[in-house]
Amino acid sequence: QVQLQESGPGLVKPSETLSLICSVSDGSMTSYSWSWIRQAAGKRPEWIGRVLSSGTTEYNPSLKSRVTISIDTSKRQFSLSVTSVTAADTAVYFCAGTFFDAEGVHWFDPWGRGILVTVSS
Amino acid sequence: EIVLTQSPDFHSVTPTEKVTITCRASQNIGDHLNWYQHKPDQSPKLLIRYASESLSGVPSRFSASGSGTEFSLTINSLEAEDGATYYCHQTSTLPGTFGQGTKVEIK
């Protein structure tokens, strides 16, 4: 059973870059694409973007200008970078395996437990 | 962007009760809807994909139905372990979007 674990700083200063890593245990990283999702307090979850094992990426248009997702299959990790953060980027950040069918229908399974990132000076 | 609206926002129920959560989409999404369960301090868990297909290992008391713009998740004979927040999630168009969540509290 694939398990995911997020890691990174829990506190980031405004205007700086948020950087997180998701470590993937077991299983093949080529079987999925890999997504980041975030959820601010009291808000609905928001898909940030995904990366395929090939390195191809796809981002939510609302965040595309500030987000980079990359993958290192040799380390069994994928990462998230969000530049120029503000308080609005304060959220729990989840990583998740993402399965797409031939029609583009997809779902997130499994998920990590999430990591709280607070943007504050 | 497709908006999903769940109702109710909060449900306080006793064990053995039946719970139904609805999810309405702002436009037709076919059967491109998933349901997740999220318990505090745990990873969210996929329960249902394609609107009504239960994942392996999901208890049979969980069922779901719907298509187009109206969907529902039903928990028959609620158990104490079912206390969680439940989210619907559409993938008909990118970016996929989530409902606001329904918190199910066990009395």
C-alpha cells in the first residue's frame, strides 16, 4: 500500500517561497500522477497541480504563475514550490496520488496526512 | 469553474441512523464525481468514484448515486467510526473542484 508523507517548514515569511516535499513509500511512481492539494481553515480543498513521472506538469490556473511541481523518482519524492506567498497561502497542504482514466476522469488516492504551513512574519 | 454545493453543512446523528448528504453541481458533470471521507488527524480517504462506484474495502453501509447535477452519499446504519467530514469532488473539467464539506458528528 502506497503511503505519502509531506515535509517542509511550517512557517514561511510573506513574499518568500513555500517549499514542500512529498515522500512516497512503496509501489511504482509511474503508476500514478502526483498532486498537491491545499485547504485553508474553513475553506474547501483546492487542487494546486500535478506532475507525471515523466515530469510533465499541470496547474490550477488560479495559482499557475506562482507554482512549480517537480518529481525525482530516484528519491521517490515530488515537490511543491509556491513563490511570493501571502497570508492567503496559509493552509494545510496535502500530497496525493492521482489516477486518471482515458477520459480524464480522475481521483486522489492515497493522500498524505497534510502539513500546516503558516505565512506570517 | 464548476461549483459544488453540499447540504447539509453539519449533521449530528446517533449510531444506527441513516445519513444522506447531497452534492449539487453548477453544471452537468455526468458521473465524474468522487466522495472522500476526512477524519481529524488522518489522511483523507477516497470512498466513491464515478458517482456510485465504491472502492475496495469501503464498508457496504456507504453507497452513492446520482448523475448530471444531483448526487448523494448515504451512510446506512451509521457507526461511531463514521464521524468525519465528507467532501464531493468533480473532475468533469479542470481544475477539479470540491464541495465545501459536510461534517457528520456522532451524538
